[in-house]
Amino acid sequence: MLLLRYRPRSIAEARQRMAEQGFDSAVIQETIDQAIASDLLDDAAFAKLWTRDRMWHHPLSRAAIAQELRQKGIASDIIAATLHAEYPAVKELELARGLVEARACNARGLDPDKRNNRLMALLARRGFSRSVAFQVISALEKETAHDVED
């Protein structure tokens, strides 16, 4: 399947792309079956790869990654298992903290309220909950205040 040379795809994505290209449904099903039998298509492997890629190259919250996987046609049980194994809740805090620390350096001279609003907006765009954002930004403020006192 030439379609899979560009990037891994979910079964639903492959089916949709082939339909868009005008293939007959019987041909699509036969091709999908062959690709599954050859391990070229595997939704669980795809979900694992997608989650890891998002965690390391474009950090997103667990909820945002789950939403992307749903949009790609991955079943809810596969999404839940993948997030449980690959992206535990504590890792979400680490990723949010890393994003905030990286951006806080660029916003050093800003008013603290303005800086915090920007950091909150960044985390919101990446799908992190308000509670995670508050927790991470509060910890950063405490560390910054502690560093200034020393």
C-alpha cells in the first residue's frame, strides 16, 4: 500500500483514503484485510506510535490525544489501553511543566499576571485542563519567588 509509505495510518483512515480515491468497497475491504494480515495496519500499534509522537514532539494533554485518536477512527478501548500504558496521568503534569518552563524563559520580563495568562493559554491550546495548568503555574511561581528570595 503506497498510502502507508507516507506515515502510519489507522484502519479507518486507510479505508477513507481509498474510498476518496474511488476504489470499490470490495477492493477496499480485501486490501484492508490483507494489510491487517501482513501487520501493515494495526490500530493498537498506530495508537501507541501516535501517542508517543505527540508526547515527545508536540506535547498534548491526554484528552487531546484521545480526541485525535477518536478522529482517526481508533476504538475507545484501544485508546484507553494505550493512554494507560503509554501516557499515565503523572506524565501529563511533567509534559505541562516542561512546556511552561520552556515558555516562561521567554516571558521573564513580563508582568506576572500577563505571563501567567499566556502560559494558561498555551496549556489550554494543548488541551490541558485548568486544574493541571493552575497546578503547574503555581509551582513555577513558588519556585520563581523562592529563587528571588535567595
